[in-house]
Amino acid sequence: MNWDQIAGNWKQFTGKARQQWGKLTDDDLEVAKGQRDELAGKIQVRYGITKEEANRQIDAWLKSLDP
């Protein structure tokens, strides 16, 4: 799975993102709208982690989406 696929089908992936990061609100996911940097920023704020850690978590999430 690559980020272009996620961004293009963001509405379909918001549920999976919510499962992964339960602290994210609907508003957080709406603001992100499939933009990786926005999503990383929201994860960083909600979980109190570094941007690098947020990006590592996103990378791991992307790999978990592959069949």
C-alpha cells in the first residue's frame, strides 16, 4: 500500500486509522484529509510523541494494510 492510494481513498481508510490511533477525533481525520504530514502532526499532538515516531507509526500502519 502506498500513500497515494490512502490519500485517494481517504474516506475508506479513516475507520482503519481510527482503529490504529483511537485518540484521533473525527475532526482530526477530517483536517488530515489524506495528507500524511497533517496526519503525522495530529498523531504527534494527541499522543505526545515526536514527528519521527509518528511517521514510523504511519509506515508500520501502511505495511499492515498490505494483504
